[in-house]
Amino acid sequence: MEATIASPKEFSKLMALVAAFDPNFNMKCGKDGIKIFCMDAAKTCVIEITMPSSFFTSYTFTSKQTDQLELGIHIEIILKTLKGAKKDDILTLSTKEGSDTISLTLTGGERQIQYDIKLMNIEEDVLNIPPVEYNLLIELASRHIKSWKTDITDLTGEQIDFKPTPDNIQLSSESDGTTIKASLVQSDSLVYRTFNKPCEVGLKPKPLAVAGKIADICDSVQFGWMNGAPVNVKADLDSGCNISMWFAPTMNSDDDEMETDA
């Protein structure tokens, strides 16, 4: 497998998003591209990223024995190597069938530097996510999700409760000393796509902080949920990359996180 990426910095942001869930994961490489699926340690937050061959400047996959290579990645090491990338560098990821390393090569100007990084053996939990019939689905500027952390949960340290109405989404968060209430009305930065008797849900500070990292990658996301199922945040990037994240919400005043197989 060999994949060339024109913007190492953008790829680094994408990998940092995955690292917020789990720093160790399998990168699954096939003839159509690369996929990543992983969960956090509590198995309440899930991310799936699909990078088709069109995402890369060039992509080749050849194998005589398998249709898919599973590369066990410790992403913190890769993120450290990518910090040294220059603005005009090109990144190449490569490995060979049967190899226990992945090579990262930065090429630009008069220099080329190659890092050979040991692969890990990672056992992965198999999880099938069924199709979702949304009760609420909105197109949302990703900056709003980031601001929920800075403007609300950083002050209360508590979850945000979301109450959708046909006209707006009401947000509230309360601690012993602080109560914050806010609302988002339909506008250019918030457009309803589906509104079908959505229930109220809550998201704790950590899932909100992780979800807010999507603002470093794209300007707009879809945000919503099916009643009784995880909250979904997803984005389709111009490069063809698809990102989907699921977060187990709290469903009642006892603040117990929902149990789900999805």
C-alpha cells in the first residue's frame, strides 16, 4: 500500500480527531482506500472515517494474499512526526504485505525524511451500526459545537441538555453555582433537515469536547439523533473523506448514560 497526501497538516488534524477517541487503532487498507473505526475506552463514543482512493493525491494497493491490510497504529508517534512537516511538504504512507512497519515520508524542496514506525497488534471489537431514521437532523456550522465547550461546559463542568423545538434548539447546563441557558434559531448556520418528535437528550462535557474538534477540519456538519440511540455528528469533506461520530447521550435526570449496541 502506498498513499500520497498533499497536505500533511490537514491529515494530522484528521488523525488528532481519531486520537481523541483512542490513540491505538487499526487502519484498514484495501483497493478502494483506507477506513478507520474505533471507540473510546468506555465504549460510549465511536468514530468511523472513510478515506476513499480519491482522497489521496495517489493511492495504490496490491496484495497477493488478502483484500485488506490491517495496520495497528499508535497515532501519538505519527502525530509527533507530522509536527515537523513543512507547508509545502508531501506526505507518503507506505507498507508492504507482511511488513511490521509503516513508513511515513515527508518530501519537499531539497529534503526528504523517512520515518519507519513499528506496527501494533490490536484486537478490535466488531460493532455494526444499523441505518438511522433520524428524529432530528440539522445542518450546523461546526463552530457552534466548539463554542458549546468554551461558552457552556467549561463554566459549569456539567452536561448540556438539548431540547429541540420546531423553531429552535434550546440548550441548558447547570452546576451548583451556575446555570446557563442558550438557544440556536434556524439560520444560515443552522438548517433543519428532519424534525419528527425528537426527544430531549444530554451530552456530557467530554463527548462535547471531542465532537468540537471537528471544527478544526470542516466548517459544516450534520448533527442529530434517533430517539433512544446515540447522537450522531458527521461530515462529508470536499476531498471525499467521510467522518461519522456517535456519542451515547444521557436520557434522564439521573444522568445515566444510555446503554446501546449501536
